[in-house]
Amino acid sequence: MQSILLSKSFFSVVFCLFSMTISLNAQAYKAENEGWLVDLNEAYSQSKKTGKPIMANFTGSDWCGWCKRLTAAVFSKPEFKTWAAKNVILLELDFPRGKAIPEKIKNQNADLQRAFNVSGFPTVWVFDLEKDTKNNTYQIGSLGKIGYVPTVEEFTTGVGQMLEKRTK
């Protein structure tokens, strides 16, 4: 009887440690690109605070060649980072194949992929959000989308044209 109690006790400790590890991993999950958010609620909060629209990058960070090219040619460049800090809230919606992401983020990304009808990567949408607090849902005001472009100037010019149409 004593060995059964010891086993149950050991299982409880192992399960608690496993649960803590999962929780820490979910909290530690970050975007591939520095300065990008991964949680829509956080992006919404920053958008409301700053008055900037959200720019969401739908990407396959660990398998999509064009996504990697866009990051290298545009998102990693200092001139893009400066432009983005002034104009948009950055949200990374990743669909990796070789790494795990928290279930909450995976579900959020899939919901947004369906909402924006994204069928290829990379796809970058620029949009505003309004939150219905009664239903805890978002209403999307899309400004436009863009895919791969080879330079920061072409990318920011394209997104800049979307921002000019914004009615805020």
C-alpha cells in the first residue's frame, strides 16, 4: 500500500512540474521577428492606446522560403523597424511545421487565417479592430493586403497607400 501512495505522490509531483513547464513555455513564446507581438488581444490594446492600425504577417517562419525572404529583405532592416514604430502595431501570425506553438496562439492564428481568407504565405494584412465587449468579439476594418516585395521602400510605399485610405 505504501508503494502505491508513493507512486501517486510521485505522479502528482511530475504532473505539476509538467504543467508548470507547459505554462512557462506558453508564456515564453515569442515572435520570430523582434518587436512583433503574437497575441491579438495585446495588439488590439496597443492599437487602441496609440491609434495605429495592426499589421499582421501571416507566415510559415520555419518552412516558407518567401516568408524568410520577406523577413531578410524587409522586416529585419532598420529602416523598416523605424517606419513600423511610427505607423503600425506589428502582429506575427505563424504557421510553423517544425516547431510547436501554444494551443491558444495556434487557434487564434487559424481563426484569423479563416477571417482574412489567407491561402498563401507570406500574406500581410493591415486593419483596424473594434471590440464588442458584450460578445467579446472583434469587428475587422481591413485596409488592404500585400505579399512579398523585395525592398523596404516598395513594402512601406504599398502599406503607406493603405494607411492613406484609413478614416481615423
